[in-house]
Amino acid sequence: MPHSTTLQSVTDAAKSGQRFCKTCEMDIPAHELDFDCFSCGVSFHLTTNCTKLNETAINGVKALGNNALLLCNECVATKQRDRLIETAAKIQQPKEDKQMKALQTEVSEIKKSIYELNESFAKKAAAPPQPPLPPTGTTSATAQHKMDHIPREGIRVRGLPESTSKDPREMNIQDMNEIKKMTDFLSVNCEINEVKRIGPYQADRNRTVVFTVTSKYHKRLILLSLSKLKEYDKVLFVSKELNSEEAKLERALLRKRKELIEDHELARKDIRIRDLKLSIRKNGEWNAISDSDIFNPEYDPK
């Protein structure tokens, strides 16, 4: 039966689940495909008579199904289609601008990398030729001397628990993971070259760990970030790796510290070694003990 198609009737029909054709004003069965205008929302029977489309267009709409965005002739005539296209373009434009800026940034980074590579190649080309390498398996005396004097960017860590594994490889992997965990906690992104324990294994104590990093910059960054370890889940003591002379001096200072603690009944927390100097805390302030006093048998820290 015919039904008067107005905006109110379309709204009422949508609420009730009914659909009416705008052209013939007859009901559209729920199981049939119809032509729904994307702009005004009215419906038509998907036939040539009601839509005024030819058979080819009707078949195209059927093939697209719900993927088709359709506009009735009235909305086309009132330029609703143009306004919809303009709105869609405005919505899409910010997204395209953002993508373009990201692409431009990426291109700039690539250009910068290419420029730096070219600079590096140019410097290598301008450098004087290097002497030939010694045969494989041999090392010249000069080369060995240079290798022995290359500064190691090493860092000591005391207090790191030993692995319970008896496999040396597994023990080293655990130490490597623990050092990486610590550097990540310090927010230092660096490559760790080597991790090793100092001295023979002893079941009753944790040996000192020494690890090396790729550059002096990363070593300095780690040492400057040590205050963060107050919030770490382990109590660790971290310092730069010592050479043989520095290690010898540190051992002497440790022995003297032990003597001062025992002979003068000092609290361990009030005497410490910092930067290879023995310091004592008096009245809340730390004061370095002079070299002449450290090894003076009559020195009284109090």
C-alpha cells in the first residue's frame, strides 16, 4: 500500500524497522536490497523504475552491496555530493599533512646519514696509507705494544651475586644479563664488550665483576648516573676499573682503613675510600686524610 514519504516518515520508519520507497511509496521488504541515499537517508527499490538507473548501474550497485555510497538524484542536483566530498577532503587533509611531514623528516635523516658517510669515506681516502698487517696468527712487537697501551673503558661492580650454575658459559651469560639490566636501569644505551669475574671462584663470597663498554662517553655516562642505584633492587658498588698501580694503592688503603677502624673503634660508615683517597667523616663533613697522615703510626683520626 502507498505510503507518503516525508522526512518525518523516513525517521519514523527507521525507528520501527520499516523501509518505504521514495518513488513508488511502497514498502521495501527486509530481505531485498535497496538503494539508500548516503546524504538524505531515503530509500528506493533497487529497480530501474524507482531509481531511474539503467540495468548496468543496478547490477554494479548489487555487486558492491554495502560497500557502495549512493546519492539520490535530488541530492546530486542540490550539490550535496560536492559538499560531502569537500568535508571528506578536509578530514583527510590533516592526516596527509602529518604523513608528509613524517616522510620529509625521514628523507632529511637519510640525507644526513649519506652526508656523514661521504665525509667518513673522504677522510679515509685522505689518510696516509697504513702499513701492511702481519701474517695471520702473528703480531708484531710494535702492534703488541700498541695493543697493550690501548685504554680499556672498564668498570668494576662489587656486590653482584654469583651464578649458581657450574657451567662457565652460563655463569658469564648471567653476569652479562645482570650488567645489561643495570645499564638499562641507569638509562645508558651502550654496547657491552666483555664481562668477567676477577680472581678464582669462592663459594662464600661474590667476586668483583669488570665489564668494558665501547666508548669513554658511555663509561663516563654510567659513572655520572650511579646515584640512581640507590633505587636499584641490589646493593652494588660501582667504580672505574683500576690499573695495576691504582689497584696496589687501593689494597694498601683498604688495609689502613681496617686498621683505623679496629685501633680507634671507628664506625665503618664514617671512613671510606673515594677516588683513591681515604676520607673520614667528622661533624657530618667528609675530609680527606693526607698521604703523610695515612701511613703515620701515630696518626689519630679523632
